[in-house]
Amino acid sequence: MAGDQAEPTMPKKLSGRLPAHSYHHSCGYSGVLDPRIGGNVGSKLMVDPAPDRYELFLLGEGEKKVTLEVETRVPNAALFTFNKEDHTLGNLLRDKLTRSPHVLFAAYQVPHPLFAVFKLRVQTNGEVTPKQAVMQACNDLVKELQTLDQEFTKEWELKKISQESGGEQY
């Protein structure tokens, strides 16, 4: 009977790293495989540091910022895919588009939180194309942000002047 049992073997060392991907962390497992219990004993998780921050917004070679796909199932509709952008721009554009009198529908979706991509679906009444509506919304947002920048700078300078003249501090 004693000869029927296999000799216990020493656990094998498992060590390795997963390949790094461009949009998320890579990690590897370093531990021991123990065949007696059919699993891992002890573990050490190794995680690569986050990708460089500029990789989150700079386009790689051959990448486009925006792609347009005409929607064939719905009249005057299109799907825009914004690369290296997130909820910030998606929500601003959606809000600006829904306020337009020519836009019937505007919504955006972030397919996965680890990827800096969002999809914007726009349907217009036919007086303007979805592309024209998105371009107009972008132009309006740029103008609003320029105004905000000017107003903020003006208020900041006024605050500095009031503090220099011995005025009340905020």
C-alpha cells in the first residue's frame, strides 16, 4: 500500500510577468504552486507603475482624435468615437448638443473605465448634419471656456490688487 502512494514533490516556483498593455497596468504573480492542494500557496503581486500621464491624452502614430460612423438605422444620426477623452468632454458636448434646437437626441457612453474613449450618438432634425451639430457645439464650448478663462484671470488679478492694497483677504 505504501508503494501505491506517490512521493510528495516539492512545490514548483511560479514566477512571471504579463505583457504590458498601453492603457492599463500590467501585473505578474510570484508564488508557489502546490500540487498537493491543487493551487497556490503564498503570493506576491507585482504591479507595474501607471503609464506615463501623457499617454492618456497624446495620440499615437496613426491614431485619430475623432472618428465618424453614419448611423444607417436612424435618419440623420451618427456615432462619433472620441479617442483619448473621457466624461469631461463627453458630458459637456452632450449638454451643449441637447440645448441645440436642431438636435433631437444626444447621448454619450464610456465603454470601459480603463480606456480613455467615449462614444457620442447624435441625431438631428435634418436641417443640419450630425457632424455640423457637433462642430458647432465644439466651437461654442471653446468660446465659453475662453470667456471663463478671461473672467477667472480678471477676478484673480482683482483679488491680488485688493490684497496688495491692504484689503480684506478671502
